[in-house]
Amino acid sequence: MSINPFGDAGMQRSLRRFLRSSVGATPVTPVAGIGMACRLPAGIDSPDQLWEALLRGDDLATATPFDRWDAGGRRDSADIATIGAIRGSEMLKLASANAAQPERV
């Protein structure tokens, strides 16, 4: 009685042959990343820098810019005192002139 879950040596050879022939038979579609664009917080300029910051456990939250969010009397609230602000976001423009004020960055 064999305790090998794959049976005897002959069965193992057959299984190896089958697996080797099957691997090459699977069609593979090559994929290429040809570009990306992103805006990142805390002065990070690339996805690699973002990944490194995340791996280090960096805190990317910054003080909420007054020109970014009119928090009024709630400015001292811990919930909005820091955000993941993106430097230069005040230069972004929305296509719609009818966008609500909070949507206008």
C-alpha cells in the first residue's frame, strides 16, 4: 500500500508528461504598460516613490490648506485638520462652470 497521493512511479511519470505538455499549450497574451498619469500627495512624484512611502509607513496627510476647503468654524475639527492634499491642486479646473463650489478644488 502506497502513501503517495499521486500513486506509483508510472502514474507520477504520466502526470509529469501531462503537466509539461499542458503548460506550453496554454495561449499567453503579452501585456505592456505604456503609460500612466497620476497626482500624488506629500511631494511624491512617481508611483515608485509612493510605493516606497507606503512600505515605510509614511504618514502622507498634511494640514488642510485654507484655500482648498472652506471649513469655516470647523477648522479645529480633528476630522478635517489633515488630509492627503495634492500640491498644486488649486490649478486644476473643471470643464463645467456650473460645478458646485466644493467640487471646484
